[in-house]
Amino acid sequence: MAAEKNIQTFTKLEALADHLRDEIASPHGKKVTLIFAHNGTGKTRLSMAFKEKGKAYDDEGQTTVRDTLYFNAFTEDLFSWDNDLENDSDRILRMNMDSAFFDGLAELEMENRIRPLLHRYCDFDFSIDYDSGTISFFRDERVPQEDGTYETIRHDNIKISRGEENVFIWGFFLAIAQLAIDGQEAYEWVKYLYIDDPISSLDENNAIAVAAHLAKMLKEQDRLKAVVSSHHTLFFNVLCNEMKKAQRYFLDHDNAGYNLRDTVDTPRFYHVAMLKKLYEVAQSGKLYTYHFTILRSIMEKTATFHGFNHLGDIIKRDSDDEDGALHFRYVQLLSHGGYSLFEPVEMIDDNKRIFREILNNFMNDYRFNPELFPSVEAEEETI
């Protein structure tokens, strides 16, 4: 591990997971740790490394000790659809009952715990068959009658959308997390909650609602420590605003390893933090192909904020702007190359020059707080 000011660098995710555990368990460890990182940085793998650090195994490889209840892409994989391909009628969602995630649920009236959480966002309902480990879904439709009354028609065994499925699984997790917070016997082993990107299928309004509810849930308990990681700017900012005492980090990855930045002095709008990062690497010359992908993401957010339909509208000043048209083609081409964050390829010199031109034009056209870019001010003063 290397450290510079408020940045700590770890060569492996396992070392970062150890650091987080040590920090959280220390006498001054925060109840909640928030981590912002873009997709592809290693958030999900970090959550798994953190979880594995809390496990112990016997000689036969069976888990004897665990301490982390986690939500991530692997949690969603504990549920799988059986679409009844033969008859296309009896559609059910199967639970992988081998997972400790589902321990002791039959006696805990999970439907009544999940339903209030689910109905914050969705209008369907469900029932759980604990013996078979399956979940079926239904929706009630109110149909108007000629006499002015309504008849309720139930549609059984419906196939819910992918977004609705994700919301259901999130509600399922929250219900179990609440059991762990309450110290319910089946979940007494839980010491940590680790939540990675729970809102991938929610719109902005629901992202705010999920963040606010999660923050309230975590603030009102003192039994567990929690880590929440996300790439969603709005979701993360709501968490920061709701939990001002939480430890906040920004995580990125480069050739040196995984960089964990304490964000006490970093802007809360993390697209601005990424713009600072791009400016710094542009000045240093350490530009890699994936930096075009990050620049494109920032430009798309800016275009949306300023009411444009396309990022090209903020690159090209007018229809005859040949340089702008060329820069737009560069951003389009070099941000879709499938470049890996884990095997970064340095840009060739011509691409570095074009990148700097695009970045500088963008920062000149859309003025940001100069206090965030002191080196920019210093350059302007010497001109």
C-alpha cells in the first residue's frame, strides 16, 4: 500500500478489503462507509473480497464462520426464472436455497416484511412457497363496470419485468437486512452489511427514494457496520447528504493499483471529481485510452443538464465547426473501444494532443469553479 496526502493506493483488492475492515473495526471506525466508483473499477469484486475476509472454513471446505450480508450482482443471481417453456403459464422465480441468504425464512413471515418495501415502487404482488423455494407473482386489475363499480381481476403467474425483478430482490434484501439489524436468531452472524449498486434499474426519482430510505435505515440502527458502493452520482450524493457523518471515499484504478481517495475535500458531485482527475492526468501526460470513455460520460451529463439532445451539440460550436466535428468523431470512436481498466493502454501522442484539445475546449465553454482547478488559474496568470 502507498499513500499520498488523502489518497491510499493498493495493488490488490484483497489488500483494500483488509484496509476497509481494519478501519471500520477500529475504535474510531464510522458506522457507514460510502464508496463512489465508476463501473469497471472493481466495486463488485471488492464487495466479494470483503465478504471472503470474514469467512472461515473447516477441513472439508465448508463455511463455519461468516460475518457479511451483502447485496451485489451475485445476490441477484441467487434468483433465477423458470418460465415453464412447455406450457408458458406457470412462471416462477426460483431461490437458490443452498445460500445462507435464505436461512430460516419460512418462520419469519417474509411476505409481510417485503411487501411494504416492494409497494413503494411496484404495483404487483407475490407469494413464496418455502418448501419448493419458489416465488410466484400476480397483479390485481380494477376493471370499471357499467354500474359505476369496479371488479378486481387477478392475473396469476405473471412474468415481471427485469426492472421489477431487481426492485423485488432489493426489497427482499432490505427485509433480511432489517432482520439482521434486529438481531434475529437466523442472522445473528451478520456483523457487516455490504451493498453494491442496488438501483441499476430505477429512474431518478426512485433512486432518490431508495437512497433516502436506505440512509434512514442505516442511521437508525447501531448493531451493524455498513459499506455502500455505487457508480450512480445522484444516489451517492443523496446518501452523502443524508449521512453527513459517514466515511466517504472515491475509488479509481490505474497502473499503480486501486486508489482510495478520502473525499472530505473533494466535490460531492462526482462527475466534477472525475473532471479534476482527467485534468490532472492530461497535465501529467499519463493518458490512457479509457480516459476517453470517462470524458464522454462527463460530456453526456453536461449535454443533458444544458438541455441538448446529444453530446455532439456541446463539442461542435456550429454546423461549420470542422475541428468540433473532428473532435466529436474522436470521442465517438475512442470511447467505444472496449478498453480495459485493468490492462490500460497508453494513448499515442496524437491522441493525447486531441484529448487535451477536447478537454480544454470543454472546460472553457462550460466554466467550472476555478478553485477546483488551481493549476488552471496559475497558467492563466502567467499568460
